[in-house]
Amino acid sequence: MADILWNLDDTLSAEDAHKIFTQAEEKVHSMPYKTLSVDDLLSEKESLGGHGRRHGRDSFDYIVIGGGTAGLILASRLAQNDPTITVCVIEAGVLRTDCLITVPGLFGKSLRKPEYDWSYKTVKQPELHDKEVLCSAGRVLGGSSGINYMIRMRASRHEYDAWSQFAPDQGWNWKGLLPSFKDQEQYVRPRWGSSQVFPGVTQEQYEAAKKEEPLYRGYKGAIWSTHNEVYTDLLVPTIKTLNSLGIRTNIKPSHGDSTGMFNIDTAINRTSGERCYSVDALKVSSEAPSPIPNLLVLTGLHVNKILFKPTTHGKPVTADGVEVRATSKHTIHFYANREVIVSTGTYSTPRILEFSGIGNPKILKKFGITTVVDLPGVGENFQDHPTIVTDYTVKEGVNTLDRLRIDPAYKSAQIDEYLTKRTGAYATVVSAYGFIKLDKFLSSAEITELKAQLDKEIAQVTNEFHKKQLAIRRKYLDNPEVGDVEIIMVPKAFATIPPADKTSYLSLLTCLPHTVSRGSTHISGADPTAPPDINPNYLTSKFDTKVLVKVTQFLRKITQSGELANIVTGPSTPPASVKTDAEIENFIRHKLITMQHPSSTASMAPRELGGVVDSNLRVYGTTNVRVADLSVIPLHIAAHTLDTVYAIGEKAFHIISGKN
């Protein structure tokens, strides 16, 4: 059974969606890059005598392993910047342009489906009653940007500045990353006087944000950043209630201070009504009006490992290319004249490195892998956003997205509106997000107690890398511009499965952006295609657990306050009988999920601390292997990670091309 209802329309199956939204799939997506089938590759290899020769079709200047969120941004930028070089992207998934990818309101329908999602699971989590938590990762060209919730946001300036304490060169800070955020963005401002500007924002604040906007936002990038056009009856009462509890509305969360509630930016092209994701970076742009002849994108191919040239013992190794699994019986070698760049994400980048002989010798030896580079930090420092979902019933007549489940005529009208106008509920995702400080729901005495608990846990940490991170995390508690917990309002049932007939719901989600606990992800056996062992170590920190208990209690208080008190009829999940901190904690340990934001398993930090890559994203002990994805960030952020991964792809391009 699913943990929660990760869907806008609970009554619509994926199969029915394909039938209904056929019109939305009719457009043929023309991509201006070259492709080559597996059969063509195998035929060509056999005619040339296997792996023994380099030739124009298997030798490239840059090989990018992983055509995902960052990988496609990086590859397209490299190829378009210099027509004299050749770039090859190798992606295990395939290009899919069906409605489960393109139609925003069908978000969640692709999850747990093997043609879209790797559908990993964690190892059993002792603190969650041995529960295995479901972990999604995009198994399509475009990676997780093709199956995620299309949420665009940045963390606070302070969190990006913190990275520079581990990677002091190349501008890994707010100021240095800002051009990378702007380069890939096509921003559309919310309209004053419309529902896009939430309650709590004055016209003076709106105009001030508009005036400074060009300093922080981009307008010519490949990825749209827009706002919803459809809002339910729950939006205004929820924001006004939060305002009454001292939580402000933030009209400019991407300007360096992301605390407060805000109307989230969405990666939706409002002209076409479709998801905008990293595949769009490969389409013809104003900077490259003609196709990209020097870019080859190979899909449906699994990279086993990186191949290295012979080298003197103790010297840095140089990548020669990659070994690709074309079929169960055939492997193919591709050669890199300059660099190999790994961009397969937090779960898979350690796998590529470890099967290539880069990692902890003890782990490699266990699976018969010869150590090429002794780098024990690979797969370590795993961080995530553990999440709890609650929901509450609302009065009859309150319009929520449950109406798609309850009212067939309304659902039919919304489908027709999307198919004819590309607007309406199916062009919509969740809107109300925010990050808040502990003082919004805890007393001074409770905060003092929590700080003491965190100090105690920091003192017990023996790993210097972890200890340095937690010292920064401790300072975040006193920084008014760094959120301590996240709150999301979803105007429908999310946790009650199945939802009651003819009943509408308000859901409130919360997550911890900066956990104390650290986990790992490593290879699970000698098969390069096997899923990794993912161990987040959820709730092994008492501090993490206590904060999650207190904020979950606060979610119920929100529904009993302000305008929501006249709309919400009572809690559904957890039920009203779950009241005490102990009962809430038990609920959390049974129901905790992930927000799907894993990070930091190939951290950018000094090698002696456990770092895997340096400030240039180069893997220690190699001359020409880099990593460019969310695995490189040393410390997690209070933000959904899509924008940051795009920025990492852009930043990697700036570094590699010398434009940094």
C-alpha cells in the first residue's frame, strides 16, 4: 500500500489517463541532438572487431553519465558553447513524452511504475519499526525532473554560503551560484491583484520585490518558472490563519531569505500547459537556433563503470572511457578524450564510482572490485528530508481538489478545459509552501531545551566532517532567515487511504530540512544493475525526533486557529485520539516518508574530512572525472532541490568551460 496519495486525482488510473489525455500526447517532440539505437551500436562494434579501436562514433571529448536534471543542462551547455567539441550523454532511461510526464495535474501517477521510476527502497529502518521507505528516482531522460512535483525554489543565502566553508574556491556560495540560478530560468512574475499574490503582501512590498527582481531572477533560460492559475477555497483561509499565528507571507523567497509562506514557483510552461524539465534544455534555443550536431544522447543504456588508463601506483588516475551494458550479453566501450562526468544522482553516483574502483576498499573488496582510488567518503554523508503527512476533514461545500474525486461532472469539465485550453486543475500543482523558525510554534523554554539536546548530540559526534556540519546547523537555529521546518498545504486528502466518500480534506505536510542524522548508500552486490543499499538512519537523532513531534502537534493547532477553525471539522490522519507527544511520536515512527530530496553522497569537501570531490567537482585521485548532481553538496538545504540541481549543472558548465 502507498504511504500517501501522491496524486491530484485519486480516481484516475494511469491507464485511463493515457486514454483520456491522448490529445495531450499527440505532439511530436523534435529534439535537436543525434541519437543512435542499441542495435546500430552493437552492429557497428562487431564490424569493427569489438572494443579494440577508437573511431568517430565511440570517442567523444566529454562523456556525461546520466541524462537527468543536471546532466542534460551541463551537456547541452557544453555542446552549444563550443561547436568544435563532442559531447555524449548516456542515460539508462528513455525519452517519454506521454501524459504522465507532460500533464502537471497527473503528478504522482508515474511513481512506482518501473518504466518511469527506479522505485528504490531503503534498508529496514530500526527507528521506524523496521519499515522500508520508498525512494523514487527518475528512470527517464530528464531524470527526476521528469517525475517530480515541478516545484522550484531556492534556499536562503546563508545555506549556500555555508558550502564555501567546505569548498572555498570557485564561488560555491550565494553570490557565486546566483548566475547559475538565473541562467537556466525563465521567470514569470505573479500578477498583482490576482490570486497569485497571497494574503499578507502589501502593494508596497510587491513593488519593492519587483524592483529588485532582475538582480535575482532569470528570464531567458530553458526552464520556465511560473505560478498556478487555479486555487481552491482552502488557500486564502490557510495563509490568513498562518499570518495570524505570526508566520508572514514572503513575496520574494528566491531573493536570499526563504522563510515564511509563499506561492511556490512551478516548472510549468503556461503556454503549453506542460511540465518543463531538463529535456527542454536540449530543445532549440535562441542562443542555438539550429540543431546541436556535436551532441549525442544515448538512452536505454546502463553504464557499468568508468575505465581508466594504466598509471603509476600512487599517481592520480585518468579516465579513458566507460563500459556500458547494452544487453544482458553485450557491453560497449565509449572513450573520453577529455573528461567523464558522473551525473546520476545521490543514489547512483556512488554506485558508478564504487564499481569503477573508487571508494572504501573494505566495501569494494567484499564484492571483488579492485581499488583504484581509496576514497572512503564515497556513499557516506547521506542526508534527506524526512516527512510527515497529516490530513483533516473540512465542511461540506468547501471546494478542494477532492472535487475531482467527488464530482464526475467537474472532473470531466476540467479534463475538457485542459485538452482545449491547457488550463484548469490539470495544469495545476500544489501552491502553498513555507519554511518557519522554531519560535513560531515553541516557547523559549522549549527551544532552550532543544538547543541543549542538539549540543549534547554534537558533543557525541566523533566524525570531524559531521561535527563541522552540525556546528553550522546549530548556528542556523539563531538565524532568522534559515527555516527550521517546512510546512506545505495540500487542498485534498493525502494521508487518509482511502478517503471517505463525498468528503473533502485539507492536508498539511511537514519535513526536517537539516537533520542531525547521517546515512549512506553503497552497492549491494557484484551486479552493477542491482539497486543500492540505501540507509538514511531516519530518526536516530533525538533532536530530529523531538522537532518533528512538536511541529506535527503544531499542524493540528493550525487547523484549530483563525479562519481554518470555521472550516476544518476535525483530524483524520492521525485521528483525534492521537494526542500526546508519545502518541504523535509513535504515529511518526510508523508513517514517516521521504520528501525525495536525498543529497551529499559524493560531498564537496576536503579529502581528509571525507570529501569525494574538490571545488572543481573533480573526484579526488583522478585527473578527469567529475561529479555534477545533488550528491556533491556537503550540507543539505531548506528547499526543494530542483532549482539547486539545475544550478549545479550550470555551475559545472561554468567551471569546465572556464567561464566561472
